[in-house]
Amino acid sequence: MDLSINRTSSTLSFIEQRTKDREERAEELASAKRINSAADDAAGSQIASRLTADINQNRQLSNNVQDQININNVQSGGLSAINDSLQRANVLSVQSGNPSSENSVIQGELDQLTEQVNALASEVLGQDDFLSALDASDPASTQAALADAFVTINESATTLGANSNALTSQANTYEASVVNVSASRSRIEDTDFAATSAKQQETEVLLKSAIINKKDEDSRKGLLVNTLV
């Protein structure tokens, strides 16, 4: 009788364990994660957590760099607009040297361009009085002032472009790190669907077989009791 009880207890324990295995693998397949909690794999969970921290850090660093690139792009657009205004002022300065030109009209446009350039320069270069001395009656001094302004704008654009290129390279490095570390984390955390599905099928077979055996044992015990009675 003790042997029968032990066998029954062993069968129940086997069924319970296989049921637990089936539930765990069902969770893996449903979540696509091999590790859903530290209980699944404490060491793996710790490594995955550290990799997640690395991913988040690199992602934020990439965002920070991209924000600076966006600021640079705005500044670059401002420099381009200043350059366009300077080009127009240069044409007007040459035109003002023509005896038949209406210098009062030219001066009005030069004043307007100066105001536009200084407003942009205040934002982009931090210089409120970047451009001055644009005088339609003195083409030589106007062109000299414009030449200095062109030098400053070109140097600023070159520096800004180099900075943006360096930042873009930096952002690419961060993004590549995110991709590579994510792949490493995936190999640790993610479910191997083929292997897990195969194990799940094996567990189902074992579980069904154990349940059938349990029913047979229960049936035999019932017959034995009936016979004894």
C-alpha cells in the first residue's frame, strides 16, 4: 500500500512539474521573451538590465547630439540668409557707382538689408551691429564693409559645418552602439521559437502520457477496492 501511495505521489509531482513547464514555455512564446523576470534566469536578467542601461544611455546621447545638429542647422540657415543679403548689397554697391542710378532708392534698400542682416546676426552670431557703413554715395567703403562681413560669414559657416559633421559621426556611433547592444540583449532575453516550440510539444506529450497513466492507476485502485469489498 505504501508503494502505491509513493507511486501516486510521484506521478502527481511529475504532472505538476510538467504543467509548470508548459505554463512557463507558453509565457515565453506569448511574450517572445525567454526572461520575463529574474526568476527565469537571475544572471541573464542582470546582464540584460545592464545592457538596457547602456542602450538607454546611448540613445539619450544620440538625442542630445541630434538636438545640437538641429540647432546648427538653424544657425546655418541664418548664415545662408545673411550671405544672400550681403550678395544683394554688393550688387547695389556696384550699381550705386553708376551715374544714372537713383542712389536714394539704393540707400533705402541698403538700409533695409542692413537691418535684416543685423537682426539675423544677433541671433546667429550674437552681434547686434554686425554690419554698418553701407553708403550708396561711397561704393568703395560699402564694398570694404561687405568684404569683411563675407569673411566672417564664410568662416562661421565653415566652422559650423565641421562641427555638424563631427556631431553626425558621433550620433552614428551612438546609434550603431544601440543596434549592437540591442542585438546582444536580444540573444539573452528573446525566445528561440523553434527550440521552445519543440520543447513545448515534448512537454505536452509527456504531460498527456502522465495524465493517462494517472487515470489508469486510479482506475486500477478503484477495481482493487471493489474486489476487496
